[in-house]
Amino acid sequence: ERAKWPKETFELWERLSKKEANDVETIQKSIVRHVTTTLARAAFNLDNFSAYQAVALSTRDRLISRWNETQGQMSRADPKRIYYLSLEFLLGRSMDNALLNMGLKETYGKSIRQLGFNMEDVIESEVDAALGNGGLGRLAACYMDSLATLDYPAWGYGLRYNYGIFQQRIIDGYQTEYPDYWLNFDNPWELPRLDISITVGFGGHVQTTQDEYGQTRHNWVPGTNVQAVAYDVPVPGYDTENCNNIRLWRSKPTKVFDLTSFNEGNYEKSVEDATNAEKITSVLYPNDNTMAGKELRLKQQYFWTAASLHDILRRFKKSMREWSDFPDQVAIQLNDTHPTLAIVELQRLLVDQEMLSWDDAWDIVTKTFAFTNHTVLPEAMEKWSVPMFEYLLPRHLQIIFDINLFFLQKVEKMFPNDRGLLNRMSIIEEAQPQQIRMAHLAVVGSHKVNGVAALHSNLIKTTIFHDFVTYYGEDKFVNKTNGITPRRWLHQANPQLSALISQTLGGDKWLKDLSLLKGLNDKTEDAVFRQRWAEIKRANKVRLAELIKTRCDVEVSPDALFDVQVKRIHEYKRQFMNILYVIHRYRTIKSMSAAQKASVQPRVVIFGGKAAPGYYIAKLVIKLINSVAKVVNQDPAVGDLLKVVFVPDYNVSVAEVIVPASDISQHISTAGTEASGTSNMKFVLNGGIIIGTLDGANIEILEEIGEENIFIFGCMAHEVEDLRHAQRYRGVPMDPALQGVISAIERGTFEDPKIFQPLISTLTVGKDFYLISADFASYIAANQQVDAAYKKQADWIKKSIRCTANMGKFSSDRSVKEYADEIWNVKPVSVVDEGYMAK
Ligand code: NBY
């Protein structure tokens, strides 16, 4: 249609779509316009939240013009694109990040101040986008930031849940869950694309026919359909015009489908069917590292992968290329096994609809996909029951059985007569009922499989994927150590430290090349610099103390050592061991004379994290922490020497306050259980020191910062098996200090001991799966070393500086570049500012 426009019309559009300027006056005008027209409010009754909304809308305008420019230029250049499929994007707040990345924070700050508002209050009004559980979801968010910053043409695909991860409140010491209806006040950070709507089928049956060449053709006729509607979330890069996209799908009923029931005269059924369609994207499943096996979750996974692939194929088809070019245009990364159905869906589309041969299609599929594994825990491995799967996705089940058949035939050829091997490697587990092993499907359907830290990537090769390494060879299995974005996790969360670093290094280049932090190593002997460094840490601790006062009603001294463990509550992460040590410390202090107490290092032990609502033992750990806190915090014999707090509702924005304020943080999982960890990186980047085990990325952090700057304890991953065996069959007695702690709990020092019996039972000799007893003595010793080191403040600050200075490796820019070069084979495409809102 536009082709028919006369020249004047074109020119009018061009003139009027010039970008808005970024001076204070123009920005203020745009804020005021949003207040008065979009929000229809008057200046005299404007609260912080409304001010936030208007500033957000003004920021959004600028985001969208970059987004338009990027998407337009990318369409024209049509480079190979990365598609990051993740069921979770744990973005947190957007405004501060968007303003910093676009270089507009200062101007907006000034604009807001003159309008009578304060930037910090406005920022605080934003609710978190919490569409994720923990590390996996936050990793996706950090990777999206780096992809945009490095100018990679990348799209994220996910689901637009109506309810994010539940809100946690602590009632009588217990976790209680509340729905996180985050869209209540509208979401300015998304663009609804109601015109982009894709039909996704479920159920039904498969028609089998012969084509004119005598080939068998399969045609899936779904029983019901739902619509996937696109919501786009712009992701601006830092210090670049590039602005990428996360496309989140929302489920809606199809018109046709509710009309069917309606025309059959069943109005109620038609409304019920419509409600069922909307249910698909209603809620994020709140489990991390455990598999629940719910039908609705499988529906989510198919709904999302089908809509995303349809979208990707549509974009590819516009280029009029051959199907064999597909892997040169498209790289799809599977964030865990959750999107593994995409492998099956692409094979189905190529074979059933595009009429490619099975082998040609499979060649394209395996060149397109790569798979990231995030865990070795058996309870986290995704499996779907075959009968349930068949009912929802009958054609996909046939394809999975065929993939498996052809795969096992090849295995059999290479390793004849090994039934055990075939059973172990099969995509189908022969249980009652049969189960589909999604991790095996993901490995078979991908050209690269990666773990998320060096230790973890080695572990998967010797444990869960051992047979697959034997079959495919080593090259398919690679390591991509996780990373974090220094923009959010230092520049945004710790603005004072960021400013000091820029001042010291003579600029902010380090924010795009984190290895430049090495320059700080020269400053450890500079007493003035150390003083500044210490002042900033203290200011961050004051801010955290205020948050603790507000949220927990406990007063803590910023002069005490702040000891932090914040992460999802899980047995393998051993928050239980931490609180048991706190009890030990409490008992030790109680037994001291006044003179002895005078030399005790005061500590504030800070916990935070959510337990999956159905995870009984994890929830009991929260209860124990709160019971201990209650007793310890009120005990005059202890006073300020020990405080314990559980910060409720830990999330990304709370992390942004906690991370810069820690002196030491705890990353104390049983060796071999934490795939990587990413908060460990965040703490150390902010000059926090780790007490931790030789697990996940702790090992690589140690290698970078040096063993004198980290407190390591506990057994090593290769010793775990023997320790468990010894404990089970040789009855190794419980650690005596631990025994003392358990007795104190059992004597009722902290509420009714009956409450905690199931928790204590997990430590029964021979059953202590996470080896708390085996590691307890060395944990106590490491804690004593922490106390002693903290007392030498000058040396401590030197350690802290060295920590930050040597964390360059853990920028997600490094991770993403490794993926791009070694897995995706994609190159950056820089967007040029043509000065228009859209082309
Ligand atoms: O992924 C975490 C790992 O535990 C951590 O070590 C690693 O640093 C991080 C990023 O690689 N895994 C994780 O967060 N997993 C989940 O949140 C999760 C969520 C859902 C399900 C499984 C795992 N699920 O099956 O539903």
C-alpha cells in the first residue's frame, strides 16, 4: 500500500518520524505529556508511582525507537540470528537498566529532579518482572543484556506468565506463598503485538496416507487449537544503538474453537474451553532443580516451542533461501531441556509440512540446535510419561520413537550386542509407564552440548552423558562457564563503586571489557584508595541495614561482618549447614566469659531465598532459621556479637541491595552438586569474599583471584562418592560439634523440637546425603579463618580489591562471545543511528 503513496506523503512521514531529542527540556515535555494524556493525571496529585509510570512511558518511547531501528536494519541485513529459548527470563526492574544502557540516566535524573521527584524513589516504585526461579532465569536475562551490548542479532523466546514466581511472606517463621500478579498496574516494558498471533494445536490424531510416489505421509489433525499472541520486550544494549527483543507468548482462545462449542449450543463449554486456553500461560512453575511432571507444564512447553518455531520459520521463509541454508541463518540455543520439544517440532514441520526427507530434515535440525545443561541432580531430569505425551502430542510421540529408533540403530552398529548400553542411552526409559528422557533427546538432537562451569562440564561427561561421549566423541561436549552482566551487577547495583573504578581507571571502558579491572591490582597499596573502597562498602552496608530494619524489624550494626547466603533454598545448597553453624557459634558465645567475648568478631548472618511450595524439608529450613533468629536476636548475653535475619521475598531488586553490601557470602553446596552458581560471581565482583566449597564456578573464581582471597573448605567432588559409601556402610560417627548443635535443637533451645525432627532426620548417620557432618569441622575452621582475616582490616580491604580486580573472566560478555564463536557461528551486526523512530 505504501508503495502507492505520493512523494509528499513519504516525506511527511519521514519528517515527522525524526527521533525525539534527549535534552532535559524535551524529556520533561515527554514526561509531562505522559502524565497528562496517557495517565490522565494532574501534577498536583502525582505520587511516586504515577511519576514512575510517566518516566517509564517516556523511557519506553526511546526504547521503542531503538528497537524499531534495530529490527528494521536487521531485516534488511538478514544475518544469521541467535534464538535463545528459555522458559524463564528473570529480568527484575527495567527502568534504571534501560536508562543506564541508553546513556540517559543523568539527563533523566536532572529532568525528574526539576519536576519535583527523586530518581531513587521513582526507581523503587517499579515492580520486578520475576518470570523465573533463580540462576537459570537470571542467566538468560544477563545473556540477553550481553547479546545486545555486543551487537549480536539475537531474540529471546519465552512465555508471558500472568503470575511470576510467588511472593514469599514469613508468617510465624514459616514461608507462605502469595500470587505475584505483576501485571496489575500494566507493564510499560512490553509491546503487545496483537497482530502477531499463531495457532498452536493439541491432541487429536494422526492421518497416515500414501503420496503419489508411494511415500507414507503423516498429517497431524489436532483436536483443539489455541492462539499464541506475541508480547515484545525490548532489550537495549549498553553503549550501542542495538536493541534486541524478547518475544513472550500469551495464550488466548481461538475464535473458531470457542465458536464450535458455541454453535453446538453449549455456551458454558465454550467459555470453559476459552478459560482452559488462557490457563496455559497463567503461571510460572515455582520449582528449581526438581521435576514435577504436570500436564500443564508440558502444554506450556509445546505451546511456547511451537509458536516460537513458527515465528522463526516465517522469518526464514521471507528470505527465499533453500532449506539447506537454514542452519546458516538460524542458531537455536536450548536453555535446559525445557524447550527440547522444539527439536521434534522442527523435524515435524520439515518432514510433514515442507516435505523434506527424514534425513535431510534431521541434518538441518541437528545443525540448528545446541543444548545447555544446568544440573546433574537426578530429581531435576525432565521426563514425560508416554501415555500423557501421546494424548497431547500424538504425532510428536511418533517422531520421538523414530528419532530413537534411528539413533539406537547407529549405536548398535558401533557397539554391537550391548543391550545394557542401548537401554542406558535410549530416549525412552522402560518404566511403567514408559518415560521420555528429555535430556537424551536434547543431546541427540543438538550439535553441541554444554555445561555451565568447567567442573560441571567435566562431570556431565563422566556421569549423565558418559555413554554419549563414547558414542559421539569428545568434541560435541563443551564448557561455557556462566557469566553475569557487569552493567546491572556493578554499575547499576553499586553506583559508588562503579564511579570509583571509572575514576581510577580513567574511564568506563571496563564496563564493556571487564578484563580492564585488572588495573585495580595496582591500587591495593594505596591507603587513600583503600579508604574510599572501605567507605563505599560501609555505605552499602548501611543501605542493607535499613532494608533489614524495614523488612525484618531487626537492628543490625553496619560495623559487624555481614555474612550472606541468598539463593533458592535447597538441600544441596546446604543453608541447613549454615544455620547449624550459626547455632554452634551462638553456643560458643554463650559459653564465654566477658573477657573472651571482647575478642569475638561481631557478625550479622543474613539469609534469603524461596523454597519450592511443595518442598517440605526446604521449608523447614526456613522455619529453623527464623526460630534461631528469634532466640539469638533477643539474647542479651549475645547482644551485637551475633544477629540472624531472614530477608523475606528475595528477588532481583533485593539482590541489587544485598550483593554490594556483603563482606562474605556463602556458596557451600556439596562438591559436585552446584552446576556453576552465578551469585558467587556477583558478590566477588562487588568486592565480597567467598566462603565456599570446591564446586561449580567457585573453582574458576579461585583460579582467577588467588587462593589467598577466598575461604575454601570441605570435600572435593571426586571424594563425594567414597564419603557417602563410608558413611553408609562403615557407620562414620557424626561430627561432635554437629552432635552438640543437634542436641541443643532437640533440647528445645529453639521452639518445639518436634517441628524440626524431619529435618534432623536427614542427618542420621548413613543418610546424610549432602555430607553436612563430613564437612562440618572444616566449615567451622574456615569460619574461624574468616573472623581472623576480617580483623586485619587493611589486609581485608586488599583482598576485597583483588577480588574485584580479577573477575574479568566472569562477564557474561565473555560467555556470550564464546557461545557465538564456538557454538552459534554468528557475527555482530551494528545498528547505525539514522535518526528516525522507524524506517
Ligand atoms: O542454573 C541453576 C543451577 O543450579 C546453577 O548452578 C547455575 O548457575 C544456574 C545457571 O546456569 N539452575 C537453575 O536455576 N534451575 C532452575 O531454576 C530450574 C527451573 C525449573 C526446572 C528445573 C530447573 N524444571 O524442571 O521445572
